[in-house]
Amino acid sequence: MEYTKPLARLIEYFQKLPSIGPKTAMRLALHIIKMSENEVQNFSNALIDAKTKIAYCQNCFNMSCSNPCEICSDPTRNKSVICVVGETKDLMAIEKTNEYHGQYHVLQGLISPIDGIGPDDIRIKELLYRINQNDIKEVILALNPSVEGEATSLYLNKLLKPFNIKITRIAFGIPIGSELEYADEITLARALEGRIEI
């Protein structure tokens, strides 16, 4: 079906967003058209504000409109622990738990030779500089349990060993509410490795 040009253009832009297929893009576009002009203007302003005001913290590379970011400038955070994540969305997921109260370092990606991303393409040098310049006692690697996450973790572990600090990795295992019979072998193996005493 051919859409009127403004609608087709709006659908096309929604489809450029991650995980948005043609049907979802069409639903979003139609929803925008049904909104009041004032709501659409506010939505537009929110997009422009986010794009023009958000940058990366020069310390941890988290997205923020202040520099240093809100986490780096929080005096209640534990400055001796750094949790290394791949992207800001990973930081947000950890923050939602309200269990971690240290610093972060956002790599802005993971090592992926297939995609042409090497160690120099992500924020590893900056992490090493921070560890070298500060009294860091522990580095927590909280990277995705993917091939890229594994490669990045192994590489970082090798680089961090000479600093003589504690290097830990978040545990991986069986999600709550799932059944063992449906878990793959790697997930089960990780769950056994990360077991804790009760």
C-alpha cells in the first residue's frame, strides 16, 4: 500500500529506530498523527533537547547533560569501585536494581573484529587512565554474555592484572521464574560456576 508522502516519511524515520519493524513504525506514525498539535510540538522539542543537550561525561562516558555526570559528581558513591559496562543502557539496567553504589565506566561498545571494532575503538585507554590516576580497589566487569562481551572481558582482564586490584565479573545464570530444562548448556554452566553458599 502506498501512503501519503508525509506519513510515508514519518514511517520511514520510525523504521530507522532499533527493533522497529514496518508494522510498529506504521502504528507509531498513526499515533503521532492522532496526537494534538501541542503534544506533537512537545514531543518534537523533547527530541531536539535530548539531541542538543546530552553529551558524554568526560570521566565515565555515561550520557548526561552535565560534566561530570550526575553519578560521577555524587559524593555518596564509592569512588574505589568501577563497574565497566558496554553501553549506557547497561548502566541504566544496573542502576534500576538500587544495589550498586560505586562508579561506572561506559566502554561505548565491545570488541568485535567481525564488525571492525578493536580495543582502540572503545574507551579502554580511558579506563586504564582512571585506574592509574585514582585509588581503585575493584573493577567489576558487567559486560553482555555474548562472544563480544567475552572477548572484551578477557582482553580487559589481561590489561588489568598488572594493577594488582580485585577484578570481578557479574554472575550469569538462570533467570528467576524459568525452568532448568529450558536453559542452554552455557547458561547452566555459568550458573554452576557462579554458585554461592546459602
